[in-house]
Amino acid sequence: MKKILLLTAAALVATTAAQAGHNKKFGGFYVGGELGGGSARFDQNRTPDNSAAGAFGILGVDGASTKSDVSATGIVGGLNLGYGYVHAPSHVYFGVHLAGNLSGFKGEQNSSDSAPHNIKNEYKLKNSFSADFRLGYAFENALVYGLIGVISSKVEAETTYSSRVAGNLGEFAKGSKSSRKTGLLLGLGVEVPVANRFSIGGEYRYARYGDVKYDTKTNNVARAAAGFGFGAYPLNTNVDSQKVKPSSHSFVVTAKYRF
């Protein structure tokens, strides 16, 4: 009986010690930084205005809707803070994480259509803030986890039309939108301790945002007339409607200090 009690006590002490060790390495409050890079994609849908008051309607031509994907690359860097807890004896890790990043993804697309004009699209995705929940498993010297949360980033989109008619080259229509969009954040990560209270790691993150919508309108009467075949086009005549859906993939190296 005494042996059983002693063995039980020893097991409890060992479990408690292991739990304390795991929580010391991966549990508690922390602050840190991260730096990395990645890519963004902007799914674009362009719908020309064929109504009687629209530029294509005035011209008497049915403009065709188009879809395209614009790619971008950029750098991600910022600060984070959070809290983690390792459950004993399962070694399951629970955590919450907040981050702010000065990201910079920029993409550009130049194209033309059947009318005598060029179309230039420019997109930016930057300055994100995120909050996520983390669930993982704590090994003796490594933590692996998945994450799910929300992210908010600033999206800037701009479309410019310019005439290709000789002697009338120049911008004649423009549309833009700058807004902060919220999206879904998913990811995977790994973390290893390197010194007392310090750890380094790596994370992969995927984010997908809501649509950005805006209209492109004429801003130069003479060039608009040349660009659309010398018709009469008042200022602010609607040319088309744009819908853009951004998404991004990023990889970052992280460093954390635990209290």
C-alpha cells in the first residue's frame, strides 16, 4: 500500500514538474515581434456601364464584363502580444494572440479593350490588425499549433482609363476606393525555446477579405470624347463598376518574450 502511495505521489510530482516546465516554456503572457513576406491576390470583376446614361450606352456599344487576377508581393512586419496555457497532462495548448503589422502588398495590371483606350488597375493591401485563437500541442522542446481569427487591413484600389487615339493620349476616366476590410484569418505555426523566457518560431497565414466596390467615371471631357469615339460625354459619366476581392498568403519569423 505504501509503495502504491509513493508511486502515485511520485507520478503526481513528475506530472506537476512537467506541466510547470511546459507552461514556463510556452505558457503565460508574452510580447514579441515578427518579420517576413508573402503574396497577395486581387480577384477583379469589371462591369461596363451599358445603360443609356453610361459611357458605353452613349457610344452604342455593349461592353463586355471581364474577370482577372492581379498578383502582388510584399513585406510583413510588426508587433504582437498574447497569452498561452498548457493543460496537464494532455499537453494541449490554448492561446489568444493580437498582432499589428505594417504590411505592404502592391499589384498592378495594364490592359486594353476593343475601344481605343488603355485600362490600368492598381491595388494595395496594407496595415493590418488581427486577433486569433490558437490550439496546439506542447512537446518538451517545441510547440505546434493552428490558428483561426479575424483580420482587418486597409485596401486601396484605383482604375484609370486613358485614350489611345493619336494626339489625345491621356487620362479621361478614373475611379478609386480606399477602405478598411475585415476578413477570415487561418494559419499554422511552430515555436521553440532558445533561452530563458525567449522563443523563436515561424508562422504561415492565409487571409481572405470582403469585396471592395467602386465606379469609374469620366474626368476629362475632351479626352473622353476621343477615347469613346468623339461622342458627347459629360463629366462624371459612369464608365464601369469594379469589384475586387483581396486575399493574401504570408510567412513570418517570430520572436517572443514570456513573463
